[in-house]
Amino acid sequence: MTELLNNGTCPSNFTTMNMDTVSIRLVCLSIIGFLGITGNIMVILVTYTKIGRKSPTDYLIINNAVIDAIQSGIRLPLLLVNVAANCNALGDFLCHFHGFLSGVCFIGSAYSLAALAVFRYFSVCKSPAIVLHTRHAVYAIGIVWMITLVICLLPFLGLSVYEYSLMERSCLPSWGSSVANRINAIIELIVDFIVPLVITLTSYLQVFLTLRRIDHNLVRHVSNGGLQRRNTTSSRKPIHLTIALWLLVLNFLLCYITWSILTFIIIPFSNYQISISDDLYFFSVTMLYVNNAINPAIYLVMLKSFRRRYIILLKKIFCWWNKRSSVVRVKPLKSDNTREENSK
């Protein structure tokens, strides 16, 4: 196709673009979004339907999956509209809502991962002196959402403003070029990203140091007998969960690093005058949704118990679907004699 997208009636048109390029982008984002929404819904179902008592970490995993599902199931479809139109086809209201969701998913993910890190710290480093309960997970989830919503509502309160970004093809907070607004942007960057990152890295550093010390002690005494050897195997089980949660952090950092550098550093501090390749920026945006699609795969690969429950749930879904599709309700035909009797 040689047609170009050049929507004269659509506000904030970015540039003319080849229809082939737009189609490829739409297909890629749609596939990534499908994997993200289905994968995270499965994470929610598998964790929520877990037999037995759920740990506080389970509730935090559900919360993180909910945020990922919001990004893949609500935020991404809105982006697809603007990508297809190559402009702000959503209008101001939905554009501002889209910008609000962008902040919710970014900040919510950062603080949700920080909460998971803190809970691993208490579970590994402070147990049994400190025992975490379900209510602690509820408190942590409440704090995560409170911080997230307060920060994301600031543009509606006049401290910044949601504006349509031509390269993002959605609304983002804009702080202008004044010194006060720049300071506000830096403070928000620290609160949004640096604070939860420091909490996360510090917690996992302590966790891995503690696990390493425990592992060395167990290896030193493994020659004492079979019972010690079995205890060694069972004591190493929490390591798999810790590594899985740590991989979530690495996945978040790797997928968000390019977009964060472009959005929060290069473009604002160049006073929006620097020229960035549209393909590069689209790649950075795409990686945000790749993060949501990869997270469920981390649980599947790293956690044997989760993988087992996942397979069981899939079998139940397939069995339910087969039963549903095999049931064909056919109304029995009445014989001629029956019709005659009924007519009498």
C-alpha cells in the first residue's frame, strides 16, 4: 500500500505515515496486548483460586497483575486508536484519562514491586521475629494505590497539566519550561521512580545476602545426614520465589529504561527541541507493554507450584468449554399421532 495517513480533521496530527507502517505497529501492539491481558488474568485466577491459605505475597502478586491487566486491557486499546489515526483521535477527555492511566500503571507498578521487595525482606530477613498477615498486605496495597492516585491526580489539581504528546500519541504530564515547574518535575521523578527503586534494590540486597548466608550454613552441615539434606532442599524453596520477584524488577527496569530516559530526561531538558526518531520512541513505548506480557511468563518458568496450578486451571477451562460446545439442545419433534391427540 502506498497510501499515507494524513488526517486533516484529526487534531495534533504528527506526520504523514505509510499505511504499512501503521498496520505493522497495530498488529504488534495487538499481539502484545492480547498476551498481556490473558496472561495477567490467568495470574490473578491461578493465585486467587490457590487451595489453602494464601500468603500476603500472593495478594501483592494479584495487585501487581491487576495493574498490568489495566495497562494491557484499557490503556493499550486507547493507544491503538491514536496509532491507527496517527493523531489525538480520542479527544481531550479520553486523552487526559489515558494520561492518568499512564501514570497509574507506571507509578503503581513501581510501588507494587517495592511492596513485594519489602515483604520478601521481612519474610526472609526478619522471620520469625516478624510475621506478616493478610491485613499487612491489604495495608500495603492501600498505600500503593493512595500514593499512585494522589500523584496521578496532581495535573487535575493544577500542579501540572496533561498534554497530548505527538511522539507518545497520548497525553502525558507537562510541567512547562519555568524553573518552578522544572523543580516540580524533578521532585515528582524522585517520588515516582527513584524512591521505590531505592526501596526495592535495598530490600533485595539484604534478602540475597541473608539467603547466601543461610545457604552457606546449610551446605556446611549437609554432611550430617539425610535429614539435613532434606531440610536443605526444603529451605531453598523460598529462593525460587525471591528470584522470580527479582526478575519482575529487572523486567520492569529493562522495559522502562529507554522510555524513561527519553521522556523524563532527554526531551524535557532539551526544552523539547531535540529530534528523536519516531521508530525509536515507538519502540520505547512498545516495551512498556512487553513488560506486562513477560511478567506472567516469569511466574510460569520460575515457580513450579504456580506452573502446576496454571496447568490445572487450563484443563478446567478447556473441559468447561468442551462441555459447553458439545451440548446441543434440539427440541424433539412431535409425531403425527401426538399432534392429533393435542388437537383433540
